[in-house]
Amino acid sequence: MTCWYEGPLAAFDTETTGVDVETDRIVSAALVVQDATGTRPRVTRWLVNPGVPVPSSATAVHGLTEEHLQRNGRWPAPVMYEIAELLAEQAAVGRPLVVMNAPFDLTLLDRELRRHRASSLDEWLEQTPLRVLDPRVLDKHLDRYRKGRRTLTDLCAHYEVTLAEAHDAGSDALAALEVVRAVGRRFSARLERLSPGELHGLQTGWHAAQARGLQAWFARSGQEETVDPAWPVRPPSLPAAA
């Protein structure tokens, strides 16, 4: 019987105007679907005109200028609909979804759906929830004492996965998918008996514990940073009291 990490997987990634999930916008996104290890992946890409300024700092990361997005990007509303529809399709057929640092990309998508479609990611997934596999959470839990950073680039280097073009949504999604397969193989004794659904539930607790550890480190360092323990989607911020 084929282990889940050798079978069908999908992966999702975004590029954005910044790192604030509540205010920043998606400028590009990609969904990669692969039926099994070694098969040709199918890639769906979106380019978005966010309708807001694109900071030079964001362009320096992903290379997408405001002018290019205005000329070639689509309006957000139909794009967010298409993305949510395809993610719901992955959930409906039981295909696990790989998302590197899921609370960022999936929360940002949720906020874009609320902003442009008056809906939410939860509404799209009411019938069948996603089973998310987050390579960052998995690696940090399974190899917790390893020193060093755990960005996608770092994980690709550690697991010997090719990252063709960093900060291109399609390349990043495919690389994250391959990292999850590599994590599965390396830690097969601990993972092969777990289903993606069981792993989804476990990652909720693993991420919360990791967030508490990082929060404690910030406190010891005197840094006023807040780490959200929610995974894979952060709950909406409550409006300020009048």
C-alpha cells in the first residue's frame, strides 16, 4: 500500500505585497497537483492586480512590479473565487494540501475572500475541510533540535530538494511539496502509520507549542513580538470597541 507521502498531493503558495495578513494583498498564486512521486505536476497560476500600491520591498522579493501587475494582472474578486474553488476541489477528492507556513498563505487568502467576495475560506470548506501538511511545522517537530533557520530555501537545502526559482509561487509550491515527500521518507517510521487527516490534527498542537516556545524566546530577548498559535488559519481580528 502506497504511503501518503508517495501518493497524490497538492501544494499552494502566494506572493504578496507584504507580510501583514490583515492588510496586505495577494499578487500571485499557484496550485500544484501531483498524482504520485515522479509524475508530471499540473500547475495553475494566477497573477493579480491588487488595486493597491506594491511596495518596492515586496518587488525586491518576488520581482513583480506595480506596473507589471496593473498591465497583466486580473482583478482580485474572480481570482479569489477560482483559488477557493480549486482548494475546495482538493479537499473534496481527499488530496492533502501542502502549504509552507500555512497560517500566512491561508489566512491571507481568507482575508482576501472576505474583502472581495464577502465570504471566507471556512465557508468554501464547510462540506469537506482541508487536510493541510505544513513542511515548516513537520520539520520543526520531527527534527526539533537541529540548529539553523527553516525557511523554504533552508529546508530545500537540508532535504536536497531543487528550488528552481525562489519566490515564484509555482516554484515555491512545487518545492514545498517535494520537501514534504522528503520529510515523509526520512521520518517514515514515525509518519507512515499516520493519515494526512491525523497529521493535520497533530500539527495544530505542534504549531501551538512551537509558537509558545518562540513567544518565550522573544520575551527573554526583550522583543515585543506576538506569535499567533492558530494553525492553519488565524481567526479574524475582532473589531476594536467603540
